[in-house]
Amino acid sequence: MIESLVFWDSKRPITKKLLSRIDLRRLGCDEDQIASAASHEAERLGLTFDSDTVAGVLGETRRELVETLF
């Protein structure tokens, strides 16, 4: 739906009006998928991975985003 409102040949294809139509609360955020990707990246880099810390960061980020936007 949003793509039909973007006019790529215009000077500013993504406008403030268009962005204001996006309800970020409805966007999917699979926290398990994020944690899994972070775990794999930590393993690849030889870093320690703490799933409790990741869960806390994701929760805090979600709260900050909601407070900022609404």
C-alpha cells in the first residue's frame, strides 16, 4: 500500500506526510529472530552472548521508541 504512494521520480519521494501514515506499532518485530541473529554474530566474532541482556535491550528500545513517537 505505501509503495503505491511513493513517487520515485519526484524530488522527495518519501515525504513527511507519507511517513506519518506508518503505524510503527503495527510493524512486526520478531525479537526471537533478532536474538538469534545476534547470537550467531557474537559466535562468529568470538564474543560472549547473554540472552538476558539482549531481551532487556530489546524491551528498553521498544519502550523508548513508543515514548518518543507517542
